[in-house]
Amino acid sequence: MYTVGSRNQRARTWVTLAVVVAVVASTVVVGLGPATTANAASSTIVVAADGSGDYENFWFAIDNASAGDTVEVKSGTYSFSGGTDLNVLDKPLTIRGDPAPNAVGPGADAPVLADYRFGVPLTLTANASGTTIEGIVFEGTYASSGLSLSLAADETLSGVVVRDSEFRGIDRTGKVGIDGDEIDGSLDSFVVERVRFAGSGTDGGRFGVQVTDGGAAASGTTYRNVAFLDNEFESVGQAVEIQQGTDEGGLSDVVFRGNVVEGALDTMDYGFALDTYARNASISGLTIADNDVNVSYTPFDVTTRDEGHDVTDVLVTGNDFETRNEQAILSVAGEPSTPGTMARVAIENNTFTSSGDIRNVLLVTANDGVAVSDLVICNNIINSTGEADALSVAFSEASGVDISGNEMNGPDTGSSGLGIFVDAPDQYTGLVVEDVSIDGNVIDTGGEGLTFHTQTEAGVLRNLSISGNVVTGYNQVAVSLIGSMPNGTFRDVAIHRNRVRIPTSNVAGINVFGAGEAETKYFPAKPFTFTNVSVTRNDVTAAEQAFSLETRNARSTDAVRVDGNRLAMTATGTDLPGDPNGMTLELFGTDAVDDFDLNVTNNTVTGAPTYGVSVTATVGQTTRSSASVRLVGNHLNDSGVAALYLSTADSQYRTRAGNVTVTGNNVTNNTVAFYSDAWGTLAATGNYLAGNAVTADGQGAVTTNTAGSALALDVYDPATDGPDGVVVSCPTVTSGADESFLQGDDTPPVTSFEVSPTTVAVGEDVSVNASESTDDVAIAGHVWTFGDGTTTSGENATHKYAAAGDYTITLSVTDEAGNVNSTTRSVTVEAATTTTSPPPTTTSPPPTTTSPPPTTTSPPPTTTSPPPTTTTTESSPPPKWSPPATQQPTERPTTERPTTERPTTERPTTTEPTTTAVPPTATATAAPTTTAVPPTATATAAPTTTDAATTAAPPTATGTATAIDDATTAPTTAASTTDGSAAPTTNASGGTATETPDEGSPGFGVAVAVLAVLAALAVGVRRR
């Protein structure tokens, strides 16, 4: 049993203990919030080999760093031979050493990462997406690489940047600068910039960067948004190799810009190689620009293999490529079932140089039915000092090809200039090559100058222009158009205003050849057809033969025109190895192939060693043929044997003279004017003849009716008809990689959404759908504002309105670059239909008991509480109360205390009610006694209490009051207020549901402290 003094002492002790606990709890709990926030923010960790930083060991630093941290590595050499997998980076970090400003590679004080347990110094996993490495030197030893990529199937490494760094010691033992050999995942946004890759020794290294597909992924592996910018590769085996080998995958938006590659000068070094070798894979978006590559093998190799491959949007521009033993290659290989495409490819303004005896300096191929469209090869300089062809292009079908404005140089023997080849497997028939321009090229080589050769069955070559080219050198043939196409067609073909200078060649300056197939015992003829084909206004100087037209089993739908050409020969004598004619026309037909018309007009032929014009249009002696040749308005001068010769093939097949028209020509200074071995009589009328030794000769008869003076002819004029007047304008092809991932995306999204329905009732659902919104890169998020203060996110959402009215819904769309765009739609909300119940009819009289006003110290209510005039039955719940529009302070209403007297026996302490103080956001549940309610509610006296105090709640709050047995003690009221604290809500059982403060907030700590103090006080009172 305690005395009065002991009770007070213990009360003070409990209070003191409570205060201590409260202070500690407040300090700890309140402190949790700021500490958590500090850990969430990124920090900088310093690594210094001399111990002046946070860590001396680089690998310990990255292992203990948090995602988003910066690891700053000070100068020094870091090597580590212990630990397990500390070199595996599985979180995004910024690793910064000493980047050199405005230069390639790191600074002079860059830290060196040497070895990690004789292995790769650093390995990036997919979880390291977002990592930046700059100003670091990687110098592994043995066969280790500098930086390794490790990706499992279906993983993606994205947002990685390696810049201003160096990879040393790359060699043939297997060391690679950046090694992604046999990864099974994808790359997205991988940038290597201003990095130096250095090989060891003169034998070169293996790879600067190698990324190859391991093949474990089933399909869809992609390398996207990959860039190599302003790097240096010295004595490496191959600068960059990227190989993709899973079906349905590929490479997209890959950039090589501003790199310098200096090979090891051996036989195995390459520049840039991109390769896909699985089905339906593709290369889409490739830029190779402004690079300087000097290697032994291929400067760049872009190749696809297998079926269904596409190569699209490729730009190769501004590069200087040099090779010694190989060629630059752009190749697409198809399969019969799904051949693939090559589209929007531009190779322009580059310099290619080869010093080896290789086949081609630049090779562009699209084989096996691959369709080519929008291929531009323009304004390049292609030099070969060995026996290499300058440019070879091969495809099966094409539309929109422009090979113009290029300069091609080669030695006098062996090398050729431009070769275009159209071919396809036997199962492909009817392929079309159209809209091809070969204009304004300058070619000086020793082999064939410019050759266009097509040999697809039933193929069509249409809308071809070969114009304004200058071909010089010791060519076998300067300009050659060859069609070996059964049932094939040349249509709308023009060889126009070219200049040819081949003073020592024994073949034609310009050659046109078309051949079909003759009929057989089992198959009908498959003739070759000429439609609107012309050879006009060319200037040709050749040794022995200036122009040749040869057909086999061919026909024409209209006359083939050979018009206005200037043809000159420089060789002399008749014992020459070729066909030393100014113009050789050979038309070989059969009974089934006829109707070939040829117009030879307004040409100048001078100095032919044998014949100025040789015509062989053979038919059998009894064959009916309407093949015809017209020679009109030509100037045939100074031929060694004859100006015009009608030849015979043998005793069975000869030219029919009746099908040859010779009129209006100037024939001068020839040994013989007309020499005929044809069947029938040649009627040469209206020609001007002068200075010829003999007018007519040969086995066939010739009749002449000469003009009295030289005829005015429309012949070639060098001032107006030369190639200089041909305007070469390469088309602009939108090609190359989308480099927005490097430059930043400033294009906002296109926003659009649907609302359904647009008219609703209060409480009904309104659905919104933003699936029609788009962005040029990718959408990051959607935010909806419904016009009633409510917002939400997501592509789709549903909302209910609580009040009638017209509302504006706003959609804001943000893309991955942070660009935002918004749009709005309207919705109408109508009032809901309601049912009104009559008021209660059962009343109860107001209370008759009176109690004095409570003695609480709470401030008086600030709103008016009218007398309790509303009545209700005990079984009805109290109606909700709303404050009036205008409220003034008034006298507090009172209720009389009940007349029941207080019992005289002492109350047991175990049943004594406890008063508890709570924070403003918490609610204390009242004991089942008298309840204080707003004036519009009914107050019911508790039958077990003899003394109660009734407290009227403020108009803005509802609460409970507990009557106690001491009139000097104020009742405690817990309520929600309008001062910003949370209001209690009624739960399903009629009690109150209270929102609990966040345990990490300062408010929670204060609440714990207050509760602790009050609990101690209560214990002290109880003890007392």
C-alpha cells in the first residue's frame, strides 16, 4: 500500500521515463525519413590507389556502389587477383576516369584497369543498362578482353556509353577490346565514342569490337541504335565485327562515323563488318560516314545470307577507303522462296583505292531474286593500281538505280571500270529492271569500260539511260549493252551523248547485243524484242571498230535508231585482228523471227580500216523476212575498202539487198563506194559521191543515181552534242540510320483519344482510350485529367463523376525524350434520377434532464448550433448534418443533467474509464455512455452513469465524449477538423476507420511520443 507521497513520486518517475522514451522514439522515428531519402539519391564514390579516396580497389567500389552512383577513379594502375565475380557489373553506374577534352582516348592521368584474376576487367550484364564509362584505360593481359558483354536469351543491354577511353594490347591470342562474342541477347543504344583501340605488334590484333550472336535465343535478337563515333583503331585485326544469327532479328540504326582505322598491314585485317545469317533477318538503317580506313582486306562488309533478308536505308558517304587484298562489299543474298529486298541505299562522295590484284574495288550485289529499289552510287572516286575492276553491281530485278558522276581509274591492262550484271536463277522469269541511269561517269581503265549485261528469261529492261559518260584508256570495249534474254525485251533504252576514246582497242567503242532463242524441234522460238532503242549523238574514236549492233533471233516493234553519232577510227591496214569497221550491223534471223527495222541516219563515219558500214542481215534463199535497214543522211568517208558493204554469211544465208535502203548520204574518198555480196540488186539512189576510186563492186548488182552536190546533213556537232552538256544530278535518297538516339528527340507525340460515352449520368462510367496516340520513337506515359480535380495514368482509364455538368478531359502524352503533347475532349454529365422518402413520423419529446455545461478548456465552437428540434425514433440512424452557408458564434445549447442521484459506494478502479489523448489524425472510440452529437442528432443518456457531461461538437466535425465521475475533469473529444488533418470515416459496423500515419514521417514519431507520455500519465494516475 502506497502513501500519498510515494504515489506522487512514482507518478513523477513514470512521467520522466515516458518523456525519455518519447524523446528517443521521436528522434529515431523522425530520423528514418531523411535517412531513407538520402540513400535513394545517387552519390559519388572516389577510388584512389594511394588510399586518399573511399576505396583503393576499383572492384570493391563498383561492388558496393548503388544503382545510379558515379565511381570516380583517380590516376593509377588497378589490378586484382582475388574475389568472386566482382568484375560483373549488374547495375547502372557512371565510371569516370580522366577523359581527354577534344581528343580521342583518355587524358594523361587516366586510370588503368589491368587485370581481374587474369580475366576481363569488367563485364556488363543486362542490369547494367544505363552505364557510362569514360576516361578509363583497359589493359588486360594474356587472352583477356578489356570490356565484356554478357547477355542471356531475351535480355537487352541498353543505354551504354563508352567514351574517351583506351583499350590496349589487342592481339591474336584472343584478346578483344570490347567483347560481345556469342551473346544471346540484344543491344539497344550502345555508343562507343572517341575511344582508342591499340593492337600489339605488327601482326595485328584480333578485334577492336566484336558482337556476335551465340544462337541460344530462338528468334528476334536485334542490335539497335549502335554507334561508333570518332574512334581510332591501330593495328587491330578487325576494327568492328557485328554478326546477328537468329531468325526474325537483325540490325537497325547502326552508325560508323568519323573513325580512323589503320590496319596491321598483314593479310587478315578488316574495317567494319556487319553480317546477318539467319532467316528473315534484316539490316535497316546503317550510316558509314566520314571514316578513314586503311586495311589489307575489306574496308567495309555489309552482308546478309539465307532467305528473306532485307537491307534498307543504308548511307555510305564521305569515307576514304584503302585496301590491298580485298574489296568493299555490300551484299544481299536471297533464297527462292523469300528472296528479300535492297532499298534506299546511297553510296556517294567516297574515295576507294586498291593496290592489289583483286576482283573489285567496290562490289554491290543483290542475288537470287532480291529486289532492288532506290540504289544510288554517285560522285565516288574509285582507283585501282592493281588489276581490280573498279565497280561491280549485280541484281535480279531493280527499280530506281542511279550510278552517276563517278570517277573510275585503273591500269592499262586487266582492270575494268563499271560492270552491271542482271541475273537470276532459272525459276525466276519475267523480272523487270527499270528506271536506271548511268550518267556522267568518267572511266579510264584497261579492260571493259562500262558494261550492262542482263540475262534473265522473259526479263524486261526499260527506261535505261547511258548518257554523258566519258570512257577512255585501253579498253576492250568502252560501252556495252548486252541482253541474252529469251522472250526478253529492251524498251525505252537510250545510249546518248557519250564520249569514247580507245585508240588501241580492236573491239567496239559502243556495242549493243540482243539475243533470243531459235525454234527447235520441240519448242517454239523465243525472240528478243527491241522497243524504242536508240544510240544517238555519241562521239567515238576507236582503233578498229567504233560501233557494233548484233542481234540473234530478235525483232523490233519499231525502228532501232542509230542517229547523229561521230565515229572515227585510227588503225590502218586490212590485216587486223578484229572487225575493223566504222559500224558493224549484224542481224541474224530465221523464218519465225523477223520484222526487225533499223534506221542508220545522220552519222559521220571516218577512217574505217575496211568498211565504213558493214550490213549483214542474213536470211535463207527462200526465207521470207521483212527485216530492213535504212541508211539515210550519213557521211561515209575515207574507208579502206568500201564505204558500204552488204555481206554474206555463207552460200546458204545472205543479205537481201531489197531490204536495204541507201539514200541521201555523202559518200566520199573511199576505195569503193558500194560493195555488195547480197542477193538481189542494191538500189543506191540520191547519194552524193565524190573522190571514190570505184563506185560499185562485189557479187551483187548495184545501181546508183547520184546527187549533183554535197548534201546538207544533220550530223554530230561537238559544240552542242558532247557529254559536257549532260547535267548529272544524283537523286536524294532518304537513307541511313535514324540518329535521333544520338542527337536527342525533339518531336512531340501525336496525341489522340476516344471517349465513350460522351454523355453520362452522375455515377456512371466514362471510358477513355489513347491507343491512337503515336510517337516517332516511343511513348513513355499517358496522364489523364478529368476536369473535376481527378487525375490518373495509363493508356486506358475509367472514371465516374460525382456531380452534373460539362467537363473537359485532357490527355497528356510524354515520349521517351521527355517531349509532351496534350489534347482535350468534352463530356456531359447529367443529374441522376433520385427517389425521396417521407420524413419519419414518430417523434419523441426533448430530454427533460438538465446538466450544467461541461468545464472543458476547449475553445467554444465557432459555428451556430441551433436547439435540438429534430426528432426521430430510436431505431432510425441520425441524419447527416451540413453546416449552414453563413455561421456566426452563438451560445452553446445545453441539456439538463439527469435527476438520478449518484451512488454512495466507492467505484472499483478496474472499471474506471480511461481518458486518452490522440494525435489530430487519429480517432479514439468512446465508451458506451452518453454521446454528444450535433444539434440535429439525438443524444441518448447512458443508463449506467449517474453523472454525465454532454458536449456539442463543432459544426465541421463529428466526435464522441465520455462522461467521467469527476466533475473537475474535462471530457475528451476526438474529431476530424477542417485544418488539414484527416477526418475519420464510418466503417461498416458503425465505428470509425482511421488513416494511420506513415511510419517514416515526422508526424508518426511525434504521435508515438505523445502516446507514450499520456500512457505514462495514465499509469501514474492509476497507481495513485
